Amino acid sequence: MNISLNPTLLLAAVISACQPQPDQFYDTRYVEETPDPIYAEHVRTSKFQTPEEEMADFELPTGFEITLFASEPDITKPINMAFDDRGRLWVTQSSEYPIKAGQGEGTDRISILEDTNGDGKADKITDFANDLNIPIGIIPVKDGAIAYSIPNVYRFYDTDGDGKSEKREILIRDFEHKDTHGMVNNLFRGLDGWIHASHGFSNISKVSGSDGDSIIMTSGNTFRFRQDGTRVEKTTDGRINPFGSDLDEWGYHYSADCHTLPIYQLIWGGNYTQWGKKDPVMGFAPTMMDYGLNSTALSGLVYYTDTQFPEEYRNSFYSGDVVTCRISRSVMEFYGTTPKATRKRDFLVSKDPWFRPVDIKIGPDGAMYVADFYNSIIGHYEVPLNHPERDRVSGRIWKITYKGNQRKMADWSNASLDKIIKGMGDEVLHTRLAATDALVDYHGNTAITSLQDLVGQKAISPEHHVQALWALYRLEGLDWKMLEDALKHKEPIIRVHAQRIMANFEDWEEAQTDLALAGLADENAHVRRAAAEGISRHPHAKSLRPLISQHEVTDSTDTHLTYTLKLALYNHMQQDQLLQLAVAEEWPQSTSNLLSLVIADTDSPESGRFLLAHLQKGTLEEGKTLGFVRSIAKTLPENQLNALVTIGKEAAAGFTFAEYQWAQAIEDGIMQRGIAMPSIVTNWIRSIAKGTLDDLVAGGQSPDDTFKAQLAFTTRVVGTYKFRDMGDSLKKIIVDSNADDALRADAALSLIRLDPEQYLGYVGKLMADPDGTVSFRQRLANAVGQASSIQARNVLENGLKSAPIELQTTIAATLVKTSEGKSAILSQIRKGNAPARILKARNVEENFLTNASAEQKSGFAALTANITPISEERQLLINERLKEFQATADQITAGIKVFEENCGICHQVNNKGGIIGPQLDGIGNWGIDALAIKVLDPNRNISENFRTYNIRLNSGEVKSGLFRREEGQVLVMADQTGNEFTIPKNEISEQIASKITLMPDNFGTVLDQRQFNELMSYLLQVR
């Protein structure tokens, strides 16, 4: 049979076959799966793969393809990327990371990558600067770039256009860099023309622009600075380690945080949660999602607004995960102005566990570019920084496109004004932003007339109009009539951006306040929120009532708008004149409740008086009372504190908390002031403590959690305020074997504080009692060690004899904190009263060698010369436990209990538990080997943020704990039980950072094999 084919139809069929075809069976819904164990190892045991081999291990949705844009040896270890106005990709690279080089010894670099022949791969690579020290954040600018390299943000100049920097200047200097795995990162140019950036984990930086106005950033923050370095401003406060930013068409700023949530929509000036931070009474800024991404190692974030990807994959967030080696995808929906994220099926998954997507950027061509810090190790505190298997040379940049939709890069550097203005109206947001930047940079004031004409055209799109307004603002060519028209425009997006522009004015006149207040009543919620943000940054008396009114009518489910309104009120209350105006009014109860929330976080006598009056009315928001009491005590004039105590005595019984909690809140507030505790407060505390101890002796109280907490308060205050008549009652707590060991030890410490001479011997006998548990006796040793006296040292020395080695180690760690104690422990070991191996315990060795004399160091070396290192002992223990480890489903429930009793006080899983240490969501991905090391040898490798501090007081007492925060005139620390305690600053004589983590180092003895198996079984399924 002869078949005649139509050539036209045949050609069409061939073309159709070459195009990507939609896969109707590819389900984009996210389904929770058990992670592949290949991602569990902190040090990957799989083999190194070439780029070609790695590329074969990528999984993408149908129709997408991934190609290699660049790799070693042309580049090394990429960290951050950014595109310039010519479509070139700038990449920061660091082979030094994570250990910074010495001053002037950096060899890291910034390179410019170009695809000159359009084949999708970089064929021209120019090293722009190659003497840097862990460069991270990068943003190209006209004639060069702005970038961070330890310890400064620099402006690099390419004066002759050869792609190499000939000179540089410091824009912002001296960012702290004790922890290197965040620092200043992900620079981008905002709609406002400023450079926006993230400030990374653990570091505390005080920086300023050339105007001298400084900001302080603690760990996670975002900030902005002018291109010329004249000014720096903080834009948000809090989170842990932000790494990745992007914008949407409304001008909202989205940011990733490695340790909390992968996506935040940031509120200007918002106060976000952070380790060690006290919850504000008005609450932290809200989040947009209630799920994580099964990891706490998220890097990079983009919001895809291009058209190169199919519709299904646009308006999506893409997040890199360097632990589970994938790029996740989420979409969002607005409820009012509040975005709610939904997770979709992972966009890219690599079966090569060395794939480390540390940054993601969308190119001018609409393709996704992924910086792959290709490495067998990525962890910063899971694995030693100097681990020999860290790869120092390999790095890849991948390019992801949807086949058939490729387009060329735009070059704005030589574009005509007409072309640039046209580009400012492009359907792609990033194109509009790039064109606007190019117009400002290359045409400047010569473009003002054309822009003004453009704004006057009714036919242009709202998006085009928005970019023209921002460009005119940046060029100082936006006249008042133009802005006023934009604020009243029929298109909500134009009104939103007009409000944002006006918010950036340094000062407001009456007319601007009036227009913002009109926006506060706009029919569109996004306009109302933008107006509230501007009002928040420009407090004015006439804004007070409109803010209150708008808060009352706003749906509480729109959390981002309600918080913005509260934040605006809070900023108004920072102005003394406005605060006085507010507190002088007679407000309805609902308004008084609202104002009390924001005023409670301020610091002035007026706020104390207002809150006291509010408290006296008796109508309070559930759960906020103690925060109010603490704030009142901190701010109320001292001669009015009697009223607060009186209310507490009369009203505490009517609340859901105990009387002692009210007294403790007053105590906390007064301590923050740095003044002596008034007698009316100490007398009340005395009566509470006596009543508590009387109830204990009489047996009239059940030992529930509330009474236990009250006992803990009582044991502390008896020693703090020297209630000497209560010593015998404390003894009853100490000898009660049914009581909690921590409470019993606290009672012993209070006894010692009451009268060291009288009670040290008593506590010492209990410490030496072989019938007591080892853990309790260790706590008593720590209590004795708090007393800096010859008698205390003698008690500890005597306790060494015939003690279990765990107790001997604890005693030694306490003794060696003083020079006399160092000599004493050497003497006791030589006498045979303790083995020399206790000197090699990490906490003993560190404290001994700190400030030891030459003679003491010599004695230490002689006694420990032939002792097996503690690291080897711990590894043997780990090997034994792993050999006997068996995971079964029925152990998980028991493992939860083990976790809650031993770990939950400091660590959080699924929003349950403490936040003293890192959150552990996704920790099951670590695998059994890494988990065993972290539990049984916690000091093998730790982060700077979790080192403890040894603080010596003027009295000679030594306290140890994890630094949490400063509150007024006190430091807030946390102990091993997860409890916070305060130290007045004026009582501190010495503060020494330790190399030891707060995490207990004795789980090898605390947990037997069965409990270890149960705990591991539970943790392994936390994914």
C-alpha cells in the first residue's frame, strides 16, 4: 500500500514532537515522603562526581531541562550571585569558608561570567577581585559592584571597563564575623534605590553610614544602605539566619530564614522571633506559613514572576535546601494583605548528596540559575570547621529552563532611553526593575521630562506607571501633583506604590499625613497597609485615632495588617508627646486594651502610670497580665510601687497564675532598672516564701507543677534576700528524695548563700553521701562551687575521695576555675584521691588551662601524658551504643518521653519545647551516626552562638550559662535545665567565653542503652 504524506503536515508533526509536551500525569501536589537516607550523613560517603555525572542525577518536572553554566576549575565555591545590566552573572566564591583568612591574607574572589555565543554556558570568565575574605553579598552597580568581604561592605570600581576592579573603598565597616555561615548576604537593589541586605547568624554588629547614625544588629536582621554609604537603616529585627530575598509586584519583601521558616513576608520595622529574645507584650510579627521544609539549612529564595516557565510554575517561591539536596516550591494566596503559603511538589531533587544549592537567582532570560557549593560537607556546627574532607575547589552553577521558551539576555547598559522606558513597562517584574535601575544609572536627570510625560499618559499599564513613579522619586523629579494623583488613582497597585514612595520621604508635612490617613481608609487592604506603614515611620498626633479606628474594624485574620497597625501605634508611643497625649485620654475598654499592648513595650514613667490604671480596671487580655506587671515595675515611679504590690496581693487570687508569679514579675521589672529592691517588695516576697514553706512542711499542697514552680521561686529568693529564718525549711527540701534534683540543689545553693560558714559543711556531707544519686551529688558540687572561699574548696577536695568518676569530674571542673583550685586538683591527683584522666574531661581541661601558671601547665602535662584523649573515649562509647542500637516502632512513644525529659526543655520540635538551643525540625534527616555524636559528644563541634559563658561576680561567686539577651541593667542567661536567670551588670567582675556548649555532656551515663535506643528511634522519625 502506497501512502502519500502531506509535507506541511509532516513538518508540523516534527516541530510538535520537538516541543515540550505537558505531562498530564505529573502531580504537582506535595506529598510527605520519608527522606532518602543518602541525605542523612553530615559527611557524605558517596563518591565525588563530575558535573556531567551530577547532572544525570537531577530530577525535574516534565519539560524542564538543566544544563551546566559553569564549574571548576573556572570557578571555585559559589555562595551568592547577581546579574548586572548587561546580563552578566557575578559570583562570589570562597575556598576559605568556613574559616576566615587572616587580615590581608584572603584569596577568595568575585568573578564575572558571560555566555558570549548564546550556547547556554559561560565561555568568558573574568576575575573581578581575587584577594577577598569569604565574600558573600554582591550587587553589580554602574562601573563596578558593591560586595561584602570580611569585615566590610566595599564599593569596588572598574574604572576602565575591563571587568577587573582597580580600586575599592569601604562603604560600611566592621561587621562582626565570629560566625561565618551567614554574615552580610543577598544584596539587592530595592524599588527605593537603596541596597537591601541580610545580616547573618550569631554576629552582633554596630555599624553606621558616613552620617554617623549607627544601628545595632543581633543575629538575624535585614537592613538597607545608600549606594554611597552615607546612611544605614535597619528594616526588620529578629529571625536567626536570613539568607535569600525577593520582591513581588506589590512591593512586598520576602525573605528566607535558614533556621525558622523558609519564607517570610517582611513588615517594615517588624520584630521577629529569635533565640534568646523576650516575647514582646504586643507579640512578634506574624508569619505566612505553618510548615517548614524538613530542614534547617535553607539557602536562597526567589519569587518567580517571569514568563519563561509555564503558568503552573510562575508566581511561585523556590527555596534551596543544602541538606536534602533539592529546590522546594511553594505558592501563596492573599487573605486581605496576609499571604498564606502552600507547599507544592519539590521542583528539583538531586540524587547526588553532594549537591548544595546555596543560592538561586532568576536571570534576565527568565532561566533559573543555581549556585551549587558542591561538597561532601555543608554543616557549620554539625561537623568541625577544619574537617579535612571539606572540598575547597569544586563548584557548579546550573541553569534551568523550560525547553522551547529560551530568550536572549537584555543589555541595558547601552540601551536608548526609549528602549529603557519601554522595558520599564515589561510584563516581567524583574525586567521592569532592571530597566528602572538602568534609567537612573545611565540617563539620570535627562530622563525626568520623558518620565513625567509617561506618567501623564492614560494608556500605560499600572505596572509601567509604578516604575515611572519610583524612577522619578529616585531622580528627585516627582512633583507633588503627580504623587497626589497617584495616591488617588483608580488602580490599587498604583495607590499602594504611591504610599510606599511617600513613606520614604525623610520628613512629612501636614499634607502628606493627610494623604496617608486617607489611604488608611482606602477600600483596598493593600493600600491601607501601605498607608499604615508610612504612618508608622512618620508619627503624628492626628494619626493616633485613625490608627485605633482602623485596627478596630480590621479582620483579625489579616494578621499582617493588624500587626502593621499595632506597630504604627507602638512607634507613636515612642514619642513622649504622643504618649502623654494617649495616656491623658479616657478611652473605651477595647481601645485601652489595644493601647496597653503597645505601651507595655515602651519605657517611660507615663507608660507605667497608664498600665497601672489599666490594671486597676481589671479587664486584661488573656495571657498578658504578667507582661504588664513587669513593664509597670520597670517604668512606674518608685514611690508608686506600693500600689502595684497592693493590687497583686488583692487580685492575684482572681487570675490563672499564682501570687508568686506576680511578685516575680515585679522583681524582674525592678531588676532591669538597676535599683535596690524596695522593702515593700522584699517583704511581700518574704511572706510568699514563708507561706510556701509552711505549706510544704504541713503537707497541705499537692506537688503539682504550679506548686513545684512556686517552690523553685521560694528556694531562690530565700538565698537572694537572706531570709535566714527559713534555712531549716530549705533543709527539708534538700533531703526529700522524692523532690526534683534541680530543686533540691537550688535549695542547697540558697542555704550556702544564707550563711556559707554554717551550711557549707552540711551540703558537703550530702555531696559525699554514697546513698545519694550521682546526678544529685553533681548538682550539689556545682552549688558548693558557687562559693569562692577556702572552706568551699576544702569541701570539694574532701568530696573527691571515693567519689564516682562522674562526680570527681564535676568537682574538678568547679575547682579549676580558680588558681588555688588548679593547684589543689593537681595535689589531690598526686595523692591518689582522684584519677588523672579527669583532667582530660573537656570542661575540666578548658577551665584548667585558662590562666594557668607555667608550673600548673607543666603539672597538667606530666599527669596527662599517657591518657587516652576524651575524644577517643567518647568515640568508643558511640561505637558501642551504635552497635547495640535497634530501632522499633514501639520505642517511639517512649522516646518522646525521653526527649521531653532530657531535651525538650531547650529544643523545639513542631513548635513544642524550649528555644534555648536549635530547633530540631527535620533532625531525622541527620541519620543515626550524626545524632549519636551530637547526643553523646555534644562538645565535639559547636556553634559560636551556643558557647557558654563563665561569669565571676564581685562576691567571688561564679555563674555559668548561655547568654540570652540584655534587659536594662541585667544580663539574662540560661542554665542547663533551660531556665533563665538574671545577673545584674553592676555585680559582674569578669566574663569569659567558654568552648563548651550548654548541652549536658553526660548523656552517656544519664541514658542507658535502652533509653538511647528510644531517643534515637524518636529523633530519626522527626523529618
